[in-house]
Amino acid sequence: MKIINNTMSVTVIVFAGVLVTGCQMMPSHAPENIPAISDALDNSALPGNNAADITPPPEVAAALLPPLRAELPDVLPDLVPRFDISVNASHAREFFMSLVKGTSLNMVVHPDVTGTISIALRDVSIEDVLSTTRDVYGYRYRLNGNTYQVYPARIRTQIFTVDYLDAVRKGSSRTNVSSGQVSNTVGSAASPGSTAGGTSGSSDVSGSMVSTESVSSFWGDLQESLKMIIGEEGGRKVMVHPQSGVIVVHALPEELRNVGEFLQTIENAAHRLVILEAKVIEVTLNDKFQSGINWNALFEIGSDKSILFGHSGGGSIFDTGASALAGTTVPLVRGTQVTGFDTNAFGGVFTIDANLKDFNALIELLKTQGDVQVLSSPRISTVNNQKAVIKVGQDEFFVTDVETETDTVSATVSNTSVDVTLTPFFSGVALDVIPQISDDNSVILHIHPAISEVTEKIKSISTSSTNQLSIPLALSTIRETDTVIRADSGQVVVLGGLMKNAMRDEEARTPLFGDVPVVGNMFRHNRSVASKSELVILLRPVVINSNRQWNGQLRKTADSFRNLRTDTRQEVPHVP
């Protein structure tokens, strides 16, 4: 009786929506869902939650056959002769024929077997020697009864497996700052026997632009790379089946070894995982810091911390056109002047790289210079060199095109029809990132955060001498940056310098007298107050190298939901 024990491994998959936490308000029914989410995260983070740790029921264990026990002698005779061998540049034919001397085995060598062999092995059998020469030199062999047959090195077929997604992903991000006017060329087509005419306009545009394109075609690029390794001569072929992750290669043994090493390196690099935590913070500056956040004052004077000051998002400084963090490390020592950091030729945003490990510590430091409001706290995980996008906000439709058509019914009557085109405008926080994870756990990130705020503005357009059309147009305020930075795993990177001026109306009143009805208006007045705010983006990449680190991140997420559940219970009163 043969018993097959099939153990199913249950894997808890936490969707990206669980890992992404925003700044949105919880609905009234949130307390019913949060406990279930917290329990699922707690169970998935348990270190022993895998199929190998599952113990079968007692009745199943009792039904299993006990292991067979056989009385074996203390010392078994070694029926296969073993020996030491060492040769240097020996002719292949003579080498193989010498292996069976003094044994009862036979050896037949193909006439095309040529070349020399250098080898030094200890305590091996004939089978071990032939297997080694096959792997190293490519000589094939076959055992037929008690006769070994050796054939020359020829193309072999080997199957490899690579686990990766079968998909082609394309992404693009663009940051464009331009001003001026563009006029297109308008002309007419030429007909036979005539001359084409037209007018040419002028173009006057200034500004800066950063555009990043990413195309991820893993299997197509992999197949081209394998063809470059083995070539296509002499029957060498590469067949890739992305749906099953199977790669079939026809090549010489040495080339197959190179392919195996290449695929192992590629798979290890492609499977690296990084979790990117971000916080988008709005700091309303105090009166003492109207010129911006004083980063040097945030850190303890005389400590070993340092900040990388620089400029990013401006003119292209790489061949790819992407901007990068430029600057020099400035030690925070009393009396040290922060000068001499690099800037781009035009455009861009002030950037710093602070050597910190904790979000909360930096947020508390920012509170010393103004009122801090966390706009969003996105958290996303992605693999090596794959674009990830977070979008938190809403789309509102606004009029972007109006076409009017007038039909004349009579000399005094006409009908006017209006055709309106609506376009969605996004208002909220968007973040896209492409990570490149190195062997030393450092991460090079292409980051494009954008914070947009769209309001409605009514515009009146005259459609005729007697009619006016009021159109709700979109007034969009955007603060964004596009940069390439490098950070260690767990290091907090700070992007700052995105400032905004705002006007708000306040009511000032005299205490007590301003609250008196009727006459209280004499002791109240409205005033407009100007304020400055700076947008700060905190980023921390965390490279995941083991299941233990992943479980730690799950426990951290579970703690966040647990704290959220506690806060929600305090905010929502119990109704008997």
C-alpha cells in the first residue's frame, strides 16, 4: 500500500491596497473591516506559518507505514573501484583508453575524439571521471553493458527554468516647464500646374523638460541576450516559452554552463524586492522661517550626521536626459558654512539627502519651524527595475473645448448649438518610482512625485452679440519634481523646496465686545493674511532580502491598522 501525503501550502497574499496607506478619512463602517485585516496580517507574519511546520493528525500519522529497518553489516564492500588520477595535457584518446586498464570494463572511443585533457581527481570512479570530462570538455559517453562508448564534443540540449512575469510593461513620466508661444505652419497643397502657397509661423518657447520612458520586456530581452552568448552558428538555438518559464538551449557544454550562470544571475537580480515608504508633508512656515525651512537648524550641532545639498529636476546632465541629485556632503559642525553645492544650468528644485532612519524624528523636527500636515502616506512594493505608481485623489471633469454652430432659419431667426468637450483633471497626490537594487542593498531611484490641486474658474465667452456663454474652466496648481537619487536600504531621503504662497481671510475681534449682538460689528473686522508653505517629500526604500524581513514589514503594517482601529474606536461613539 502506498500512501501519498499531499500538503498544500497556504500563502497569504496581501494586495497592494493593504500596503498603501493614504491620508483619507475612514468611513463610519471602517471598524468592522479593520479587525479582519489586522488578524490576516498577524497570521501571515507568523514565522511558522508554512507547510513544512504543519503536523498531520494522529490517526494519519498512525496509518503511515513505519520506516523499513534492515540489518546491514557494519562495513559494506566497495564494489566500484575508486582511484586517484592526475594528467596534464594528455591526448584525449589515450586518456580514455587508460581508464579501463586492469579492469573488466571495455572502452570504445569514436575516431573524431581529439584534443587534450588536464585533470586531477582523488577517490573517484570511472563514472565520475567520464562525467567530469563531459561537463568540462563536452565529451559524451554512454554505458552499454560493460562497455563505455565515448563520442566527440557536440551540441547538447539543456532545459532551464526562470520564474518571471510574462508581460510587457511600458511607462513614461514627464515634467515640462515652458513659456512662450508656438505657431504652426499653415499652407495649401499644390495641384498639377500650380504652385503651393502658405504662411510659416514662428516658435518661441523657453523652459526645461525632463522626460523618462521605461519599457520592460523581460523575455524578449532575455532571448536576445542568450543569442549573443551562444551565437547562431552550427545549429545553436534558443527557444523561450514565457508562459511556463522554460528555456531550451542547443549549444556546446561550455556554452551551456555560461548560460546557466547567466540565468542564475539574472533571476537573482530580477527577484530583488524593495518597499518604498513615502510621506508627503505640507509645512506652513512660522514667521521666523518665511524664507524656507532651515535644514541646518534641524539637526544637532556637532553630531556626526550630514546632509547632501544639491539641485535636481533642471537641465539634462546625463545622456538619458534624466536629472540627478548633485551636490557635496556638508558636515553639520558649528561654524561650518553651507556653501558650494552644485546646481543645474536652469530650472529644478532644491534637494537634500539627510542621513536619517526614522520618519517620526524628522517630522517632529519640522514641527519646530511650522505647522505640519501629512497630505499622504503612500507605501508600495515593487521588484527590481519595475515601474510602480501610486495615485490618491479624484478626477474632476472640466470644459476644455467649445464649438458653436449657428443655423440661419430666416433673415431674423437663427439657432445656435454648442458642442462642449469635457476632460478629466486629477486632483491629489501621484507618485511613480523605478528602483534599481544593487548587491550592497543600495537603491537608485527614479522618483516623480506630483501634487496637484484643481479648482473651478468661471470664464465668460461671447458667442454672439446678444449671448454669452459661462464656462467652468480648470485652474490647476501643480507642484512636482523629477529626480534620480541613490540611497541605502532604510535611509530617509528628503525632497524639499516646493514652496507656495497663499492668502486666507481671518476675522479679528475684540474679546467680549466682539460677541455683543448688533454693536459687536464695531469691534470686529476681516483681514487677509499671507502665509507661506513648503512641500516636503520623505522617502525611505527598504530592500527585502528574506522572508523574515517581509514578515517584519507585515507586522509593521498590522500595527498600523491596530493603531488605526484604536483611534477609530475613540472617534466613533458607541450608540446603545
